Amino acid sequence: AKAAGKGRHVIFDSSMQVDTLARLELENDLRAAIDGGQLRVHYQPIVPLKSERVTEVEALVRWQHPTQGMISPLDFIPLAEETGLIIPLGLWVLKEACRQAAIWHAQFPIDPPVVISVNLSPRQFQMPDLAEEVERTLQEAGLPARYLKLEITEGTIMLDVEATISTLSRLKAIGIKLAVDDFGTGYSSLAYLKRLPLDVLKIDRSFIKGIAENAEDKAIVQAILLLAKSLNLEVTAEGIENAEQAAMLNSWQCERGQGYYFARPMEADKATALLGRLGLS
Ligand code: C2E
Ligand code: CA
Ligand code: CA
Ligand code: CA
């Protein structure tokens, strides 16, 4: 996190002139990074709150910059989105994540099997041939579609609701699971929610943070859980950082949790070791 902070400072200088130049340089660097193998995928476990066994991992991209060290996605995803580089970048992450998930499946025939969750940016989601790309990627990786989950934000959903319904339906028809990321932070209309073929709501960690101390946060999270139940959606709580939060969410019948309390995002090797221990138990 320290290295990421340092990278952020160097890249986004506050002075405007430098900013333009630095951004141009960053864009060129990012282009080279995608082609030159500087991107990595880290994996963060997602666990059922009842068992705390890893049944899912979220793929989170990192940039191993040759001179600036590890750069956080918060520092380059927005630029990638702006410039269109998110398309090759996002496809690379999807391919890499599916390839890794297929290896885990061959290695650890555990039950329930590990689902891989991949983030889709707004621009990626609007690609006309997204469903075909995803289907081709699954085939190439040899990964059954039901082991892939795609995460989109409320903002992405609301860009064009009719188009969203059609794209989600095509992905759903392939057999992929669908999640709304950072739920509660955007402006998704509850009326639309019931028209979308979704599986999961991921409650943003800004609400989870305060559930033990703050009555409003607690009320919001409980309301989302109620809403999800009535819409027949499962819920994953993001950003669980302590046992108290995990226990409260479990007592409210929240299905799954993700956060530093269980595990931080980790390299594939470490995730493999973790899954291996579970597979043997
Ligand atoms: P996100 O999709 O909401 O991912 C969860 C973020 O929360 C991750 O940050 C994760 O490390 C962090 N996190 C997990 N548990 C905790 C916790 O207990 N406490 C705190 N404070 N943080 C926690 P990360 O990896 O830095 O990613 C940041 C964002 O960058 C992601 O937020 C996502 O919006 C974006 N991102 C990452 N990888 C990709 C990608 O491959 N494609 C796209 N389009 N976006 C990505
Ligand atoms: Ca996510
Ligand atoms: Ca999220
Ligand atoms: Ca987030």
C-alpha cells in the first residue's frame, strides 16, 4: 500500500501542466505494461460466513511498474477507462483469471467448487461483442461458465438500462453468475433491479465499516439484506475487517463476506496454497 501511495503521488502531480504530461507518459507506460507482461492478478478470498471456507476469489489487477513498483488499480483503472485501454487490459485480466481458475479446478476438485469473480468496467460492459468474448475466453481456458462471476457497478447498470438487461441476459444464458459491485453507493433504481437477471449484491464496504457502532449503517445494511431476500438475491458483504462485523452479518443471514479479516488479496501461488489446505481438509 505504501508503494502504491508513492506511485500515486509521482503520477498525478497537482500542477496542471505536469499533469497532462504525466498522464501522457502514464498512458504510454500502461500500453507497454499490457503488452509487456507487467500486469498481475491478485486474488482475494470470499467466504460463506457460516463456514469461512474459501468458495470464491475476486480477481484484482496490479501493475508491477519497472521503476515505480506496485501500482494500485485505483491509480490506473480510471485512466484506462478514459483512454479505452481498459478493453485490452480487462480482457487480459479475464483471460488470466479464467486460466488460473481452470488450473485450480483441475488441481482441487473441492465441493463446492471455487468461483472466480472478475470486475467489468463500464466501457468493457458496453462492448457490443462482450458475451462472445467472454464465451470464447471460457472455452479457451476450459472453464465451465458457472464458475465465473462478473461484477458490475450500479453506475454501469444505469448507463442504459435496456442495453444492460439485454447484455446481462446474454451473459446469463451462457451460465455466468452476475453481481452488482459496491451496492448502495450508486443510484440504481430499485424498480430496475427486479428486471435484471442478477445473482448477487455486494454491499459496499463504506456501509460495513460502521455496523457495530453506527445505527444508520446497521439500518442500511439490514435494509439491503431484506431487499435482497425479497428479490431472491444473495449478498456478499465487502470490507469485513473484524470478527464482530463477521458475526453480526452472519446473524443477519448475510451469505458471504470478503475483507482483510479473512484475507487480503494475494498472489496466485499463495491462493493456491490456501485452496490446497482446504482441499485436503
Ligand atoms: P472493488 O472491486 O470494490 O474491490 C475491492 C477492493 O477493496 C480491493 O482494492 C480490495 O483490496 C479492497 N479490500 C478488500 N477487503 C478490504 C478490507 O477489509 N478493507 C479495506 N480497506 N479494503 C479492502 P484494490 O485491489 O485496490 O482495487 C480497487 C478497485 O480497483 C476495485 O474495487 C475495482 O473497482 C478496481 N479494480 C481492480 N481490479 C480491476 C480489474 O481487473 N478491472 C476493473 N475494471 N477494475 C478493477
Ligand atoms: Ca469488485
Ligand atoms: Ca466492491
Ligand atoms: Ca469499491
